[in-house]
Amino acid sequence: MTEPTRYQTLPVELPLRTELEPTPVEECPGCIELANVRDRARAGGDMTTVSDCNVYMKRHPEGHG
């Protein structure tokens, strides 16, 4: 077993996320629906759904977005 740290350690600095949200492909109904759901979720303060929509849009089965 290791000994516990007996001194204060420096905080870990994480990098800022600089990637933008994915944009829907204009003629793709799936992308457009995900963007609409994302907009409604953001308006309602549901950031979990906003994040989910971004992930689904990035992993779109058509390979675009």
C-alpha cells in the first residue's frame, strides 16, 4: 500500500474545448431534426440533450455533419 500524500499538490489544468458544434447538412432530414431538437433543448436549458444531439450529429450514419 502506498503512503498518502502529505503535502498540497498543484491543481490539474485541463485544456479548453475549442471545437465548435457540428452544423447540419442542408438536405439531410436527420441532421436537420437533430439541430431542431438541439435548439429546443438549449432554449429549455437541457444541456444534456444539447450534448447528446451534438454527439449524434458527429456520428451520423451517413458520415457527414
